[in-house]
Amino acid sequence: MTHYKYLLLFASGLIISTSVWANKDNGFALVNPCMTCHGPNGSSVGLAMPSIAGFKSENFIEIMEEYQNDERPSTIMGRIAKGYEMEEFEIMANYFAKQPFLHSPQKVDAKKAKKGQKLHKKYCEKCHERNGTLDQAGTGILAGQWMLYLQFSLTDFMTGNRDMPKNKKKRFQKMLHRYGEESLENLVHFYGSRSGRHANP
């Protein structure tokens, strides 16, 4: 029994020291595992994986809490989020909020991107400002995200696997009713065409 006590104390010490170290190095030790999937400093290099660099800290925390509480669909993030405390979410959020969002050039259809730009201005710009390059309202950065990831996300919204606020849902459904599923593909090509480097909001 004594051995178990020492093991528990040792494990507790590791958790505390990790937290302390994460604070001292501005969170790099804590966010380092995230970069395995989300890329260097949160700029993804995986086609189905979103970039999280430049995300508003409040938005990052809210997303992680949704994963933790099984309120947001996921394959693995729900299980990962359950292993963190709120203080750790805050450290991670502050770290990624300070990183520049780097966009990777993608192969897009220019005609679809042009149609997508018009759809964005009509249905999406109110929340996703400056052609989707800002995260000021905590809505996430869309411009430059991997097109495959955007396709998956928009499909989830369309099928109801992911929920959205009433005002956004109303505009989204209005767009689908008028332009059909093709509108989603056009939006994906538009956001995918927004390559380059954008400063944090």
C-alpha cells in the first residue's frame, strides 16, 4: 500500500510540474502534442485537419469544452479534451492565439471560387469578416483552411451532426434552399483560394 502512495504522489508531482513548466515556457510544452495533428504552431499540414493558429482564445476554450462535454462531434478530440483542466485550456488558447495563421496554397476551381465569394458576401461575411480571415467574433478562421476539412465541416452542418446558432442556421438553410449543395462546394473553393499569410486580428 505504501508503494501505491508514493506512486500517486509521484504522478501528482508530474502533473503539477507539467503545468508549472507550461506556464514558464508560454505553454509550448503543453501545446506540443497538439502540433502532431494540427501542425507547427497550429498551422496544419494535414488535409483533413484544421489550422488552429490565430484562433481567438475564448473560441479555442469554448471548442475544447464542447469536446470535453461531448457536445461537439469528433473522432478523437472528445477523448483528448477530457484529459485537460480549464487552466490548461487557457494556457493552450493563449499560446495559439499568438501564433500567425499560415495558409497553404491549394488547387482550386477559379469559377467555383468566384461563385463562392459572392455566396460568402451574402450569407457568411456578417460573422466571418474580411472574407473569412478574422476570428474576432469567435467564429473561427475559414480562409486558407484545408478544403477537405471545410467540406467535412459544412457537410456536418448540413446534416445536423453539428449545430450552429439560430441566426447562422437560418442564413445557411436559406443558401442551401436557393443554391443547393453546390453552394457548399463553391464556398470551399473560395476559402481554399485564400492562400497567403494573414496577421492575427
